[in-house]
Amino acid sequence: AQVTVGDIDLEDHVAIRDVLIATEHMEELMWAEEPIRPALKEKLAQLAYGLRALQRASMKLQLRSVGLSVLETRRKVPSTSASERVWARAYERLGRADKVEAPPAAPPQPVLLLSAPEKVLRRRAEVRKLRRRVVPNKVDDEFLGGFVRKQFDQEGPLQRYWVETAQMPYAYRPFFQSPSPDIDPAALLSPAERKYLVKSFITDPFSEILGPGGTVDPRQGGANMDPRQLLTDGTIAEGLLHLHSHMSAIHLTNGFVYPWRHRGWKHYYFVSWCRCDTALVLHHFGPKIGSYFDFLETYITFLLIAAVLGLFAEISGPPNARGESGFWKFVQPGFGVCMSMWGTFFCIFWRRRCAWLSHIWGNGWIEDGEDLGGVGSLSNASERVRPEFALQWRQNFEQAKPARQEETLKMLKTLLRAPNTPHWDERALTSDIMRFDEACYLSDFVQFYRFMLSYLASGCFILLAS
């Protein structure tokens, strides 16, 4: 019996995968017939081993072509499960190591280590339209245009990142804020963003952008590999694992295992005992895991309110326990009505919380869901001010008396937290009001009135729907 395989292109990892799957299927069929054709079984095993090596070489070639650094190594695979290892340690501590049977040694498992240089990641971040927070100039502690830190809720504006070149230099250095200034002030990307970028190198489709020589530049695209398909085919065994650095591991340990080290015992026990450091989760694991932890924190906080009301209702007893009249017979029915309102307000609050998290976590890659992508969302500034309202407000400002205009400008300066500089005098503010079509100002009372009215209308619609 003979097995003939034609020429296979090393860059065609799809063809290599198909041939390997067919060979493994033939190998399984041959193993079912134990006494038949042992020589053919051995040749099929050797062919499958060679195809697996060829498949790894094809993957490494494809990953290196898009800009990743790939290193193949081997690791020891534990031959026992985690529970068996726990029982083995327990027997050893009890002095009964003879009860533990030594398992057979498992063959080492091939592992591909992927990494990317900082320059490659920054170019990919520029292509992916990363938004990074800008830091003020160290000389005068001001941003471009005369803005200062106190005018921003997060101490700086967000701006689309670009790699500094001779044609487009930074106005000053450092220009963009590091996500972890305490650990690595020179780093631009957080561990979660690095993982996202490296995964984009693997999963993005092939590049179709032509380079300077007229050929396709593979670094503008990805390797077009689906990790789920690789798991299904058996090409990889455990998926993609993110390896944290030593400093990142220490940062996580101090934030979750020993939080009192940098917060103090009093703050830990009296303030943050039921709260999670969502910023730390976002920094290391991304917005999906961070929003999950924030949801648990919000839900537990609302449950505390429901628990207090439920305890009061439980102490009051059944409605007919204290006679036909009195205050106590209305407690438990009122608790039922309050719980329906509690669920309604929790849904409304969490939707607004998601919109706020999407706004403050926005780095250019976070996508809002369908519930937050409609009218009234915080997706961009142009949707927050309707043009007819802004036009009416500007007309009222222009027709108002000088004293009224001066009062409005003072309120605007207070709202914008403007410093006493020429960039923010009354003449500059008046020019900006007439220049920008979205210029509009609502007093605190009007904002509070509309806020409460929207809450009430949303609650009524949810109660009617339920």
C-alpha cells in the first residue's frame, strides 16, 4: 500500500488543514482494524506528524508576515487533573504518599508564543483609530487652545492617536497619556488593548492595500485565522492565552488580593468592602469583563435597598395579622408595588450607567449595543443638541439685553470652569456662541426638570409594557 501526496504550498494553510483532517480520518479508520495493514498505519502516523509540523510552520510564516514575532517552544503537560493533584498533595502531607500512583509522563505540548514590537502595535493603533487622552504641557500646564485640567471631568480631552513623524510632530512631549503611569509611564497601550491588537493581527482578513512597490502589504491586514475554527479542527488545544508581565501580575495582586496596601485599612473596610476596582479590571481584561463587574456592583447596591425594604415587610407580618384596619396591613402590598418600581428604576439606571461607561471608557474601539445606539445616546456630540433648540437659544441670546447677556456669559464660564485668561473672556465666548451651530446652554433647573420627566415617562412605559 502506498500513500501519495502532491506538492503543498507552505503559505496555503487551508490546504494543509484539509489534507491533515483527511489523513487523521484515515488513521482513525485504520486503528479500528487492528490486525490489518500495520505498515500502512505507521506510514499514516508519520504522514500526520509531518503534516502537523508543516501546519505549524505555515501558521508561523503567516503570522510573521503580518508583523508578529513568533517563537515555538514546548511545555510540560500535567498528566493528571487539578483535583487529582490536590488529593496527591493531601496524601503527601498526611504521610501516605504510597497511596498515590505515579501517572505516566505525558508528551510535551508545542506552544507558539506571539508578541509584537511597540512600534508595530502603535502603527496598528493608528490604523484602528485609537483615541488616547492628551496631557497638558509641562511648561504652563495648559492644553492646546488654552484649556486647563479643571475644565475636563477626566483631566484631559480624548484625541485620535497618530504616530509622530517629521511631517506631523507632537506639539510637546509627552503628548499622550500613558494608561499605567505608575507601572510604565512610557507605555501607550494597556494590557487589554495589547491583547486586542495582537488578536486583530490573527483574526483580521488578508490585506488588500498596495505598498510602495505595487505589491500587497500584508502588515495592513491580518492572518485571517479564526481561533474557534482552529479549536474545532484540533489545530490548537486551549485557545489563546494572555501572558501578563511581572509588573502587571503585581498590579493585579495589590488591587484584588491586598487592596489595603495602597488604600488603607479604614478605606477598605468602610468604603470599598462592597465595591470593585472596575478601572483595574478594564485596564487588564477589557470593557466586556469590566462592565460585568460594574453590573454586579450596581446590582448588589440595589439589592441592599430591596433587602432593607423586605426586612421591614417581613417584620410587619401578613396583612391580616393585626386586624382588619391599621397601618401594618398595607406594608406587604406596598412592598410588592415598591419592588415593581425597584425593578423599573434599576433597568433605567443601568441603561444610563452603560451609556456613561461607554462615554468615559471610549477609546475608539468600544461599540455600543442596539439599545444605546439609537436617538438620545451619547455616541457623539452632534446627537446631544438638536439644531432647532440651539438656533432658538442663540437668537434669544442675541436679542437679550446686555445685562442678561453678561449674566448668561458668567453662567457659561462657571459651567465650563474657564480660567481667567484671554482665551475665555466675554468677547471670545460671544464669538464662539455665534460661530458654532451647536452652542446651547440649559440651566441646572431645566436639566433637572427634564431629567426627572424622562425618568417618570420611562417608568410609566415599562410598567405598561409589563
